[in-house]
Amino acid sequence: MERFLSPESVARQLSVSNKTVYKWLREKKLKGAKMGHLWRIRPEDLKEFIEQAYEKGTGR
């Protein structure tokens, strides 16, 4: 069974506020699925989000 991340755990990993993660989800900047009233994020979607952010920043 696939494991999912909560917005709160993503916020802790990225050192941002929960509010910021929810904003990224609503704006579809970060892929996630709303299951009932809870958002869940696949680890591979978080990895892709980080890689894209890195490429837009000072990365490659």
C-alpha cells in the first residue's frame, strides 16, 4: 500500500508553515489529493515539486 504525506509533515520537512503548503495545494503548485476533508501528498509528488523549485531557483 502506498504511503501518503500530510500537509503538516510536508511543512515540517520544508520548514514552512502549514498555511503555505495548503496554499500550494489549492493553487495546484504541489500535487495532492483531497480525501474527504484531508489533503494527502504522494512522496514522489513532493520530490517533483522540490526538483522543479530547485530548477527555477539557483539550481541547474
